[in-house]
Amino acid sequence: MGEEEICISHSPTHPLSHSIIHLSSLPSSSTLTLAGADAYYLDMVTPRVIELSYFQDGMALHVMHVQHHTDTRLHTHDFSELVIVLGGSGVHISPAGDYPIVAGDAFVLHGRQAHGYRNTADLELVNILFRLDELGIPLQDILSLPGYHALFTLEPLFRQRDRFESRLRLSPDELQHAAELVNRMKRESESRAAGWRFATVACFMLLMADLCRYYSHADYPAAQPLLRLGRVLGHLEQHYRDPIALNELAEVGEMSRRTLTREFRRALGCSPVEYLIRLRINRAVALMQESTAGVTDVAFEVGFGDSNYFARQFRAIMGCSPRDFRRRMAAAKVGLLQ
């Protein structure tokens, strides 16, 4: 591919399959809309970063099977991307570093993480584009898996430190199974048959579950630090209602209290205790939206032993008291009915 070219779409069924845009022909700041793909061209230092958005039919999920991936410049998205390498090889490039990829590699790219590819050789991969918060997927059970936290949160955050060595690596059998699920996803999304949205999301959920299980059982050394921290996060998700001490979490993660606190802050920007409080408040918000339970009952249900302490923490995080939150919810419902 030439110095001034980049592929906008590699989707085999897309009307712009393998379309080429010549950057040299575009103004430094221009917007081009092509069949549902909004491409924003920014005047930035070389290499330019190109932002793409690619969803249609109100579905925050899209499957792209790229059979012969060419070199592409750095670009960013306004969505997340699950990449599964099916064959060939290449180099994944980013401002944080360049790393070789081969068949069986699987990794997640979030939002504004600039990335691209070079030195591609028969590179075949699947890009699953998604916005998890818009899909309405119930995550309660999968959040207990260390591999979920490793795949979707920790590996992207620690990619530069680990030099991509802690990525998920699928065995041939695991890769084959993942490819079968992706093919089913693609067939459902392209068929537009009755129930296709439900079936597509269901296949994505199965794929997520399988990849998270595979990661949870990864035995290569580079993945272990992420999985140890993932086990701590999974333990918090499972036992947030219970009294949890830092010593207990350190034991679950097989690390010292000091190391746990440092790694936790590095990954999530808060201490384990602060994370637990936020987790409990999030569960309280969900419970208040779903039920008419009193504030004290909600506090006890999510693990707070003192309703006054619960109210203080709720206000600190949500910006209002639990009762004010309830009143606002009631007012919003009335507004919707009018």
C-alpha cells in the first residue's frame, strides 16, 4: 500500500469493500461520510490519526472478517474492538510500541487507543466492533472470571509495560472454536432474519465467555500478574456484600498488601477499598432503580453495615443523597408518562 493510502473498510460484504482513500487529496481537516462510516481526518503530526465510526441499524456491534489485511496507518475509534488473528502475521503498531502478532492472538482495543498494522504477511483477522454499554449485556456472572478483567481491562492498560507478552494466546482448537462463533455472528448479522439482533448479541456473549475462560486458565508466565489482579477483581465482584479486608484480597491475588495497592491504583486509579465502595454504590443504584426497597434495606443488601455511612458515600459518588436520587427517579418517570 502506498505512503498516502489507508483502507477505510475491509468488510467483504460492504459496498466499499477494500476502498482506498488518498490522504494527500484531502484537506487537513475534512469530514467524509461513506455508507455509514464516518471518517474524520485530522491535521496532526505524522503519522496522522484517523477516527472511524462504523455502526448501522441501531446495532452497537459489527463483525469484520479481513482475509488479507494490508498495512494501515495509526487510527482511533469511538468504539471498542476485539481482534482475533486467524492466520498469517504482522506487526501491531501504536504510540506505546510495535509488537508482532500471529495466529491465535486475541486482544481488545478501547476507544481512543491509536493503532495500526505494518509488515503484514497473509494477515487474516476478525475485528468485532462494539460498545459494551449500549448492548445491554448482563455481565454479573462473567465479572467473576479473572480472564474477563484481564482481557477487557488489564491487558490494554498494561500493554506497554508488558510489551504485549501478556495478551491472550489461543490454542489451535480454541481458535477454531472462536472462529466458528464469529462465523455464526457474521451470518446472523448479514441475514437480517427475524431475531438477528438477538442472535448476534447471543453469539458475541458466548464468544466473550469462551475467551474469558481461556484467559482465566492461561498458564504462560507473562499472563500471571494480570490474572492475579483479575482474581482480586473477580473476588470483589462475587463477595462485595461481605466484609472484605485488604489481607484477604492480598491472599486471593497472591501478593503483598503493598504490591496489591500499588498495582490496583496503577490499573484502576483507586485503592481496593475505594473500588469496593464504588462497586457497592453502583449495585445500590441498580437496586434502587429496580425495587422500592427502603434506603436502609438497600444499604444492608449491598454490604454497608451503617445506613448513615452508606448515605455519605452515596452522596460523595453520586452527588446527591439516596433519597434525593429516588425523588429524581420518580420525577423522571412522571415526565416520561406525561
